[in-house]
Amino acid sequence: MKICVFNLGCKVNKYESDSIARSLRDKGHEVVCELEGADLYILNTCAVTNEAERKSRQCVARCLKLNPDARVIVTGCASQADGKQFEGKKGVAFISGVAGKSALAAGIERCGTEICELPKTYEEMQSPSVERTRAYVKIQDGCDNFCSYCLIPYLRGRSRSREEDAVVRECEELAKQTGEIVLTGIDLSSYGKNTGSSLSALLEKLSGIDCRIRLGSLEQGIIDEKLLNATKKLRKFCPQFHLSLQSGTDSVLKKMNRHYTTAEYAEKVRLIRKYYPLANITTDLICGFPTETEEDFANTLQFIKETGFGQVHVFGYSARKGTVAAKYRLLSPETVSARCEEAQKAAKELHENYLRRMTGRELEVLFEEEQDGYIAGYSREYVRVYAKGVNHSEIKRVVAKELFRDGMRADISEE
């Protein structure tokens, strides 16, 4: 049978989708991961925003355009949030939630709706096949933070961590097959909270891995001397820190239930730069949170400029039913849109400023894809680099020459 396993959403979802795909291939099925004609579609959905949930619903229709007679299985966060939104849709045969994804490959003939209770311990899945130059390793699931705007803790459940030895074994195997490993989770910073371990302890155990290792999104509270010393012991650590911010104003952070101040956040950034002066510190920013005033927004823009982020991902606030913030009075769509546009302009300037700092420097780049005569890839700092005279999947040292497209043009370093 030809089966399409299509992922919507985060890197954790991607890991889970790839695991399902491998299990199906092991059973002899032909499996694709892009939307194309197939007999069965398994949609791993997202619900982080209203727009993500809408796209998850629309994806069912997109599948049936490719094959009107296909069966569709819907799983993931959108169906966990509201399985009824998929019930009765043409083609949808089975609906499940977040739990039990590891069993989907063995039950592709199931019908109806089965939203299982969220697990209290980490649910192991089969290690995905490596199909690209970068591999993701899921080490944690769930979240205990309950930010006032976020639905994910209600959909994914409480934080639970994978056993250290299982992570180490998977990374050791992947290091033989891929150029870079990205450790990911719903709340990576809480790794080990329910097992007596910690992210620092795990990194210590990964110190012998001969492969680039990158960390997924982090909370500022995890940044300390112990963690940074552990990263220094890794053979090929990638000094990019995606440190979630969301707002640069203390009053808004408090309403968001973010548990830190801008001063505390800034101190963590200084600590990172003490260890890694050229680290690419990237972040997320929510514009138009209901309690955000014009002054708050101005202070946020000032804060991100003073912090000197290498990249800022800008999002407009999306009210999610069931969260604390959903009770607040919304700002007008025009206000939210205008603030997003202004923040994106500041983000573009910050990104270019960081790239200029890298001009003339030697970077180690993992090249991944061809684009209009160039081979493109990412440096350890997650700078997008374009060069000629290299091959796909090669890791090469280059000299960054100038800003180019969404990154930098570079020449291969002389051996």
C-alpha cells in the first residue's frame, strides 16, 4: 500500500511522523512524506495557533483532491484539542490524539475516534530513518509551564523525559549516518525533571558523540554555568541558542505567566556570550498580546535591539480557547498586524547586523541542498550559507564573504 505520512507543526511532530513512516516501511508499505497521490494519508496535526488548526482541517481536503477514494487518519494536537472537527469529514476513517502514535502503523485499518488518556511517562517510538543531512532526536514531551496564551500543556500533558541511555544509543547510531543531531522536545529545558536527571547531565553523556549537536528551543532558566560547561565538552557543539522571549516588557511577561523578568533574561544572554562570543541567539516574539500597550510594545522593540538577537521569529497573538489569556479583551487585528510588521522590520535589521559580524570569518558548514547554482547549508551558528564547489551532505570550512539572499555567500577555505 502507498501511504503518505504528512506532518504539520513542530520538530517534535516531525520526529513522531518520521517514526511512524519508518514503522510502516518496515511492514513493507511504500511511504512518502510529501502530499502526493496515495491510498492512505496519516496527518499529524498542529494546534499551536488557530491558523495551524485551520490548516490541519484543510489538509484533509487537500489529500482527497489527490485521491478522492483515499482513507485519512488524523492524529496529533488538533484532533486532541477537538476530535469532533474532523468527524464526518469525507475520507476521514480514524481519529486519534497525541497518545498512542507508536501504535498507528499497526492499526491502519482502524475506524472511528479514539482519543487516549495522555501518558504520565515518556512514550518510546521507533527511531526514524535518516532521510536528510540533519536528524532530530526527541528527548522530552509535555510541558508544566502553563503560559497563559498556550494550549500545548493541555494537549501534550505534563513534562516527561526519555531515559538517558535510550537517547545516547540513538545519537550514537545517528552519528554514523548524519551530519548533525538536533535534540528536541516540547519543553527541552525541563528534561530530566521527572527522572532525576537534567539536560546538563545528558549532554555530559553525549560528550563522546562525533557529530554536530544542536539544542532545540530553550527557556532562559536553564542557562547556567553547568549547562554551558557541558556544551563545551561536546566534540562538535553548535553555538546557536534559541532562547524563548515572547515579550520584552516585564508587565506583559507577568500576564503571560513567563516566570522571569527582562533583566534576568538579559543576564542569561550575557552569560552565553561569555562562553560563546559569536553565538547566534535567536528567539520568538508574540506581538499584540491583549494587555500589551503601545508603550509596552515600544519597550519590547528597544529590548530586542539592545539584546542583539541574530534572528527573531515574530508571531501575532492567537487566542486559544481554554487558556487564561483567552478571557482577556483582544486588541484590534489592525493593531496586531501593524505591530507584527514593525517587529519584523526590526528583526530583519538584527539578522543583517549579526550576519555582518560574521563577514570575513571562517565557518564550518553542513551543505544540504542545491539552489540556483549554489549549494546551501548552515554553519554551526545556524547561519545560512551559499557556496560553489561543494557537494550535498559535505561539511566544509568556508570564509563568509557578503550578505546574500537570506544568509551569506562564502568561498571554500584553502586546505
